[in-house]
Amino acid sequence: MKKKCDKCDKPATIHLTEIVNGQKMEKHLCEDCAEAEGITIKANIPISQLLEDFVLQTVGEEEETPSTPMTCEVCGMTFSEFRDKGQLGCPNDYEAFREQLLPILARAQDGNTQHVGKAPRRAGTAQQKQMAILRLRSQLKQAITAEQYERAADLRDQIKQVEAAEPERPAE
Amino acid sequence: MTLSDLTHRTSEWLRGVGPMHDVVISSRVRLARNLAGMPFLRKCTAQQQQEIADRLRTEILSANLAEGVFHVDVAAAGPLDRALLAERHLISRQHADAKHPRGVAVSGDETFAVMINEEDHVRMQVLRSGMQMRDAFEQINAVDDRLEERVDFAYSNRYGYLTACPTNVGTGLRVSVMLHLPALRLTGELDKAVHAARDMRLAIRGLYGEGTDASGDFFQISNQITLGRAEEDIVEEFLTQIVPEILNYERKAREALLKHNSVEIDDKVFRALALLRSARRLASDEMMALLSLLRLGINLQRIDEVDLKTVNELFLIGQPAHVQKMHALRRGLEGPTAAMPPEERDEIRAEVLRQRLGGT
């Protein structure tokens, strides 16, 4: 089913059917060749590309040593895992990988790294509360894996408590 | 409401009305959100994924977010029903093909849909016919407010709404239009539109989003920047600068075609109609190309025996899962049926189109 690009061996992702003087002509091109022909542009800078560029850019400056892999203590995500999959593991990753993420964000978001749009009405203490629950949940997961059921029950109660706590209204 | 009910009718957003409907098929806005205190989907356990799916289903169904909202358990749905939802733009293809617990809630008229457990826990969209971006944004924003009364979304003061992929972070807002650009293709000027989009940092994709081709001369154009701009500014920029420019290129190309090649255009349009009215087998690609010409002919007022709504409708019900589902229903088979051989599907498609276009 998958067609190869007319110009190179990569899989074709752009398919054009043109009818010139009653003759049907089909073109099947990969993104790069389509771009070279001016038919299309890359749909999006894929996150994997951004990550790759970033890694190339920082190689030599700061080698990531295997003994201290960057890991989010809440979800266990490593930065290299994010680099491979293009998706983060939990909200805390934005803080855990802050330094590495900022240049990637800036590139993907036209230089912007600060949100200026809508905020939830309960944004004030919500952020701390969110992180507290996230941490407790990750501890709960570990407790269950380790078959520490008493601790798990305790953590479950704590999560309920924090969840039920009414967030303070942010100062107007 | 069941999925089978959807098979026979058009989505509201395909009615072929609304501002600039000669070029703009539909406007779409979507927001990406994640539940606070939960990992993103990739790091959720199966149990957590189920918990999120159940919780969101309950909250969404009781929040009265739109008229007649119904829920489909996508994980439990058969492959044909999942393909049907994707063809109607109610779920993404990724969502259709995934394996984990997930769902979609859809309003009765299909202008509103929430995917549960796609790349983010919540992906909600409003789809409108023609250029109705402001209205669509107001609606989705109100829905977001209402949902936020019930659940906390992951949010940081610095980065805004937190999403699994940093390309959505901040507003989580993606606005897009589906454009029909047949004249730009016929005049070989598509790259004009493409360059204009590139200059404005927009993504341009095929009919069904990421990685799909521009079947039927349909193109989706969407914003890429989600962080560091207010929602209203994203919408306004799109509405006032980006779309009018591309629209203008297409309209000029149409005028030029009429002025210099009206016989050629008529020939293409009437041949397309004749083929659609008499073909005994129609592959999906061929149907899309012919309908595209027919749509152009209607918009250029070269042909008045078929209306825009009918053509828009046929683009949808001629899609593979729709053809197959309709066939199954006619035969009184309700459940998912085995995949149909393409030739058989092409025969049924040709039959449906002949009937709808008054063919023989």
C-alpha cells in the first residue's frame, strides 16, 4: 500500500493528482522532495526534530553523564525518554526538565516561554495543590508495587484530604 | 442517539453555509487540557487511564455542555464505528487506532465533541460551517469554564495549561480552517498559499490532519503558536490576516480560470458530473477529485442542478467507513461487519452517488 517517493526511496506522504490536457498525472513525494519542488512545506516542525536540533546544539557543551540521568522524581520520566517519544510524563516534568525544555519551547513557540492567556478561576493555590496530589499519587503507585498496603491506604486518605481541601481564592 | 443514526445524515458543519463558504468549508477550535494531580497519559497506569475515562465521562455528561451530548466508549467500539467517527472529524485517527481506555462525547448536532484520553486527557472541539471562528471560540471557552467548575486542570502560572507535548502548552488552543482550493491547484499556484501559510508560521495539512493527503483539494490550515499569546489574539490574527489572504488567492485564481478558460472549466465540471452520474465503480480518490470539480462549478455558478449542501454531504458519506456502514444497515446488519473488499465498496459508493445526483 505505502508508495515510495518518486524522487527518492523515502515513503511518500504527499500525493497529488493533476489533470493536464485530460491526462491524469499522479505525483507521490516525500515531504522533503515536495518541499524542494515548492509543492508543500513541512506541515509542522515535529517535536522530534526540535529535540534533535537541540541535542545537536548542546552536544559538547554539556554531556549528559549516564550516572546522573535527568529524571522526574514524580513520574520517573527521563529526559531521553521524552526525547524519544516527544511527550512528557506529568505536569512536574515542566519543572524537572526546565533548563532543557526552555530552548525547545522557545523554538516551538516563536520565542515565547511565558503564558499570557486564560487562567483557571481557581489558579491561585491550585498549582501547589496539584503538585502535592501528583506527588502523593506517585508515592501511592510505588507503595502498591511494593505491596505496602497499609502505607497505600494511608496515602489514599491523604489524597482525598488534599483533593477535598477548598482552594483559596486568589487575591483579586 | 447511536452511531448508526449518524451514518445517514450530514454533520451540521457541512451544511455549506456561513461566511466565505465558497472557500471555507468549516472552522474548528480545540482546547487541550489535562486533569490536575494525574500523570499525562503516557505515564498513567491502565487503572489510572480507566479512572480518568470514567471520571471525565461522568463529569462531561452531567455538565450540560451542549444540546443532546452522548458518549461513545471508543475502546469498546468496533473498527468500523471508530473509522466512522474519524471520517466525521469527531475523533482523530490516532484516537481511533489507540488501544487504551478512551472515549468521545458528542453533541446531538456534532458541532461539539470531547475526546477523552487522546494525547491529552481532554481534547475538546467546536466545529462550525464556513468561517465562524469567533463564535466557535466563544462556545469552546464557555464549555471550558463550565467543565472547570467541576474538575481542576493542570496549570502553571509560567506555562499556562500543561499538555503532554510542549507544542500545545499555554493556551492549549488550536484554531483551524478547512479550505477548498481547487482553482489554485488547477492554475498551479498552490505554492502561493503554502508560502503565505509558512510565512505566518502556520501548519498546512490534508483533509484528515497530520500525515494525510490533500484529497479533494481540501487543506487544513492551523496555528502553531500556543504559548505567549492570548486566546483572543490567536483567533483574531487567524481571522483577519491569515485566512483572507489565502482566500483572496483562491478567488483570484477562480476569476482567472473563468476569464481565460471558461470552456475548459465547463468541460471539467460537466464531465465530472456525468461520470459521477454514471460510474459503476468509484474509488474514494476519484470520487474526491470529481466532487471537488463539481463543487468548483457550483461556486462559479456554472452549474445549478446540484447544490452545495449535497456535494458537501457526498464528500462525507462517500468515505469508506460510511459506505460500508450504510451498506450494512441496508442489509439489516447492525453490528460491525467484516472488512469489505475495496471493489465491492467502490460499487456501492458509485451506486450511492448515482442515486443522490440523479444519475442512471
